[in-house]
Amino acid sequence: MSAKDVIQYSVLFFVLVLAQVLICNHLALFNVAIPIVFIYFIIRLPVDMKLSLLFTLAFLIGLSVDIFSDTAGVNSMACTLIAALKCPAFYAYVPRDDKTKSMIPSATNMGLGVFSKYLFTMVTIYCLLAFVIEYFNFADVKDIVVMTAASSALSFLVILGIDSLVFSKE
């Protein structure tokens, strides 16, 4: 990673955490759907990144949101788990070859259709994990399913918009 990349990812980290904590956590569409934008940072990290660095960054962004949201480790655990599932989810939609080995996932690099499938998979996994960890009660299965579906759809659309803005300027 070059110094320019480190600065870019640092800015993205802080902007997404601030957007999540100051704006998105206070938006609840019909008291069900909460836009989750900060996981775009994990989704956008290069595929060939060392696992130790990937897990550390995922944990840190989750911990940052946990600290400001008072969620007691829910986001850091869910972020670490989606970091572990990042490569398998990516290679479920993209062939494994030298061209894709160092790819940064985006609609521009992968194509809108493939990126949309990858993004929706990652967002849905995160939302499911976060709500299951938060509720930790199977009596609320209906609530967990509704919140997961609604938050996944809303987060997917918002992150797709963010991706188009970030990559249109590069």
C-alpha cells in the first residue's frame, strides 16, 4: 500500500464512521430500517490484503462505531465476522485469477451486476449478524428477519450511491 492509499483509506474510515454515528444511527425508516454505511470501508478494502490487517481494520471500524453508539461490541464482532467472509463472498461471484487477485471491489472494477450481488451479500450478512448478536433471543425471529431485510435493502442502496460518488471522482 502506498502512502496515498493509506491517506485515502484513513479519510474514508473517518468519514464513514462520522456519517454512521452522526447521521445514519439517528435515521430509522419506519422504525425498522437503519442505513449501515460504515461497512463500505471493509467491502472496499483490496482483496489481497493480509488477513491480520483486514481483521484489525474491520475490528477498529466496528469498535469506533460501538464506542460512539453505545452498542457494547455488536459492530466490532459483526465487522470482524464479515471480514472473515469477505474473500469467500468475493470469489463466489468473481473468478479467481491474477487479474482479480489485487482488485478493489467496486461497481467500476467489477461491473454493476457482479458488484451488486457481492455488495448485497456482504450487507445482508452484516445486518443478520448484527441483529442476531444485538437481540440474542430467538423469540424475536420475526423482528430480526424484518429488520435484516429492511436494513439490508436500505444500506445496499445507500452504499451503492456512495460507491458511485467515490469512484466517479477518481
